[in-house]
Amino acid sequence: MNRPSPRSLGVLVLLAVGLAVPLLAGNESGETVNSGRLLAFFAPEEPRDGLAPEQAAAIDRAIDAYHRRAGYASTHKVGEPVAFPFFPQAGILGRDLFLNNFTDLDPSPSLVRDWDCSAYTYDGHQGHDSLIRTFREQAIGVPVFAVLPGVVVATHDGEPDHNTEWDPANNANYAIVDHGGGLTTIYFHFKTGTVAVVPGQPVVPGTQLGQTGSSGVSDWPHLHLETRQDNRWLEPSAGPCRTGDSRWEAQPPVSRDPYVADAYLSRGPLFYSDFDAYLADQSPRAGSFTRGRQVVGVHVDVRNLPVLPAFNARLLDPRGNVVSATTGTLTNRTPLRLQVLYFNFNVDLNTLGTWRLIADVEGFSPIDAPFRVVASAAQLKNRKPNKVTATFTPASPRAGRAFTCAVNTSAVTEDPDYDVVAYRYEWRVAGRLVRSVTSAARTDMLAAGVAAPGQKVSCRVTPTDLKSAGPPANAVGRN
């Protein structure tokens, strides 16, 4: 089961969420100058299996009982692998989803090894962990789908879903699906009250099973996907440390290159007292400021931070002049997967118009975040999200396949006020509304079989900051 948070990153000796905190100081001219350093919240802990023991035993019994009823013998031989056609969680891996842990293929108690001969796992882990960004996205909703056709074996719901401690006494919300031939997939940590299927229910690829949460032994909202053959876990991805065929039609990419997952500005200084405060994501976001001296906070979520990266962040006035800047080098001597950088600029916003925050961190694409300075608080009005586009993947799926509707937008400028954006997906088949869901994820799915061969399928996506809606985008295809 899962330990997705940064507490288990790298070789289990790294500290958790690191923060680059430029320290404000005055020089002889009175201008703000800055320096940077890297902080961390947590000391490492010994990894443990991520299922509460009683719940793990109950799940094993439920699967074994289902297999007996279905006539699967204990000596059942593994047949040809059944390929997973997609990753069963809404969102785009390497953008608003981060694939953080795989199964641990090293049987020794002190070493870890994933399918790619790296350490994207922890000792004894038995599945794939994919993280959403914060609890604000969990509150909006991030769906989880059945990856193959099958029958629901067992479900559980009603457990708390905001866990941030790796407590083995916590039970998870989950769904278990049997796909025939002894193949089972298990989906853990659902948001409470969102399990959408019942035992005995047939499902198809793309059937929504629940929503991403942090129930059970979990310290970050995420999906733990576990694959079992004859009730024994296996690694579905193939690579140099797991030879043979992959169980994916297109194996999910592992994002090891640096990228920015999110960024926003805030009126007033940013500071996270602990890990819970970071995941709660309750700092006020802003894209407009009143004229005058104040602190402009800058938050940047980064993935795959390289060793000792240099940084340069600066505020530019409407004429392009650098008004305040901070430069330096972060202090991490090992690569870090999940990091938060924040900068606090004490600056006189003395000119009306559009300013820009430009941030360069070594290894990352530059961040260019515009904001406006207005004359009075009455002008600090909410603005609707920016325009997005939508595409189908694939454009025309084969019979028995699900549609994926993907949103194309920026991780930084999807909303001019840097609000968390939700997406309203409206699916129509031959003009008839068949699915409508609001999600924080940049993809959604239409289950296989909802559209008959030759029928027109459309997906209308409307971005919203939950106060006002941006212009909708449309994707159109044919089954």
C-alpha cells in the first residue's frame, strides 16, 4: 500500500517538502535584497506496509472467496498478460498527476528497487502511487476509473479522507475489481462518500469507481493502484529490473525531468508551518494588488529538483524594469522529487498596470507570472479563468474502448487570479447528455460502450474558479 509523501522519497533518507525561502534584508540604498536557502519539515521514518493489518486480511479473504466462487483453482496458471489501456486516474501524468512510487522488487528488508532499477518505491510497497497536488483538488474531486472490464469484488467507504500521518490503524476506502483469469486490480484511499460501485456490479473500462482521497494509511491525497494475479501482487510495468512484457498498452511515463506543477502569487508573505498547512493549500491567491508598498508572496510547486540548482526570481514593473530580485543556489545535495519554493518580496508597487514575476530555477522552464496593480481595493475583482482547449484521446476509439477528454492549459496562467481551477465536463452521445462531472483533473473519461459504433461523441469543458466560468472548449469525435 502506500507511502506517497516526500517522507519516503529518494533512498528514504531525504527530508520531506523543502522550501526555498528568500530572506529579506535591506542594503545601504534601502532596496530589498534577498538570499535563498532550502528548508525541510520532516525527519525520515522507517517505512511500513501501507494497509491496516485487519483490513489487509479482510481484502485477501474477499478476493480468495470470490475466486473460489468463480472456480479459480489455487493452482491456476498465469495466462497471457491482459494489457491496461490507460492509467485509471483522471489527470495528466507529469502535469497535475505525479507517479511517485512503484512496487518494490527487491525482497531484502533493507534495499528497494523499482522496475526501472531506480528507487521510485519504498520497502515492501506493492502498487503504483500517483499523487494529486493538494487537498483543494481533492475537495473538488479527481475521479478514479476501472482500467479493464470486470466485476466488483468488494468495496469500503466512510473512512476519514484527510490523513497526513502514516498510521497503520487507519482503514482505507477502496474498490476491488476482478477481471477474470485470476487478475484483480485494487484501488485505495478514496475520498469518503465517493465509492460509486457495489459488490457484484459489472464494470467496463472507464467506469468511475470513486474519487482520489487520503483515507487509510496515507499522508497525501493519491491513488494506490495494486495489480494482483491469483491474489499475489505483481509489477505491471516492464523495464531493466522487471523483464518480460508490460501489462500496459502504452506504459505510463515516469516524469524524471524537472517541471513546474503549479505556481501562484499571494497578497502578503507565504509561510508553511508544517506539512498539513502545505497540503491544505489555503493561502490566499491573488493576481491583483493595490498600489503601494507590501509583500508579494510567490509559491512554486516543482517536481524532480536537481542537485544544488541556481535560482533567480525578480519582479518587473510595467516598463520592464527590475524592481526587486533574489538570486542564489538551493542547498539540496541530492535530487528531490516533490518540492515547494516560495519567495516573499517586500516591494513598492508604485506603478499602475501589468507587472510580471519572472523566476528561473536551474533545470526548469522559466516561470512568467503576470499580475496587475490597481488604484483601489474596489478594483480587486475576481476574473474568470483563461481560455483552454480540449482534445480526444483517441479521436476514434475501437469498440469496447473508453474516450479520454484532455484539457490543454498552463500550470501557471490557467487563471488570471491564480485560483485553483475546476473543469466541468459534459459528455454527449448523438446530442444526448450522458455524463456531467466537475473535476480538478485535466482529463475525464467516457466509459466504454456508452457510445454505439458510428455515433458522434462530444466533450464540452468549462473551466471555473468556482466563482465564475471561463469560455468553454469542445472536443468532437466518433466511436
